[in-house]
Amino acid sequence: MSLLSKLWNGFLLGFGYLLSPLSWWNDLVFNLPIAYGFAWVVTWGHRQWLVPGVILGYWLSNLVGILMMQWGARAALQGDRPRNLKQELLWGLGSATVYSGAIAALAYGHWLPLPEGLLP
């Protein structure tokens, strides 16, 4: 494996970790601003959809983080061995969905403290 390939895989693993649910402490720094920006762009002119857009953006940022971590780690550890892309995508989709759903439920149940006026 070339140096450039190792650096790329390290970048995928590191940045994916920052976006993934494994770095729950980083949500306020990375995931929530990304999710809010995503929702702001997607719901332009339809502000009643802002909260669902934030939830969708949060889920997508977690999904991208998990997939980046998986791809970086697999490439670094397995090298040129064949990969099962379908299994990797399903695992990433499932874990991001479960985590994001749990956070959304905590927020809607008011068990997770959020800034005043963010949720109805």
C-alpha cells in the first residue's frame, strides 16, 4: 500500500470518527451545525420543515461518518482483499439509523437538553 493510500485511509478513518456516533461528544461541534446547515438549505422557504430537516441532516452526517470509518479501516486493515460493499452499506445504514433515532427520541421527549425554542 502506497503512502498516499495510507494517508487517505487515515483521513477517512479520522474524519469519519469525528462525524460518527462514536464521537458523541463532538455532536455540537460537527454534526449539529452540519445538520442545521443542511436543513436550512433544504427547507428554504418552508421553515415548518426545519426540525425534520435537522433530524435528516443529523442522520446523514452520522451515516457518512460511519461509512467513512468503515472504508478507511477496512482498506487499512484488509489491503487488497475483496470487500462486501452491500454488507458495509447495510451495517452503516442500520447503525446510523438506530443512533439518530435514539437521539431524536431523546430530544422530542425533552430528556436531552436543547436550546430554548428549537423544538415545538
